[in-house]
Amino acid sequence: MAQKNHVDKKTDWLRLPEAVEQSKLNKNVLYDLINTGEVKSSLIKRRGSTRGIRLISRPSLNAYIESQATN
């Protein structure tokens, strides 16, 4: 029986629930960071659609968290 090779590939973009889980920040805080430009995001939606998928940049989220770190 052939075994599938599962590759755990980290992407540069996270859906909102993944960003909440990984950062331990709640979604309201993440939206505030997006609105102030501290974290980069992208809204993917079809033309004419009112809803879409919010993607959050993993590198910008990590950079924000690092900028808040203290010794």
C-alpha cells in the first residue's frame, strides 16, 4: 500500500482563525492591527461579492509580535 507523503509547508498567508490560533491574539485585536496598518492583510473576493476571505501576512504578524517583545 502506497503511503502519502504529507509535507507540512508553512505559507506566508494565514486565514483569520489560523492567525488567532497561532498568535494567541483575539480577532478584534487582529482587525485593529490590520486597520492601523501594523499587520498586512488581503481580502480575496469575487467581483460583485460582499463577502470574501481575509488573509493575514504571517511575516508581518510575526514582525509585529517581535516588535512588542521585551527582554
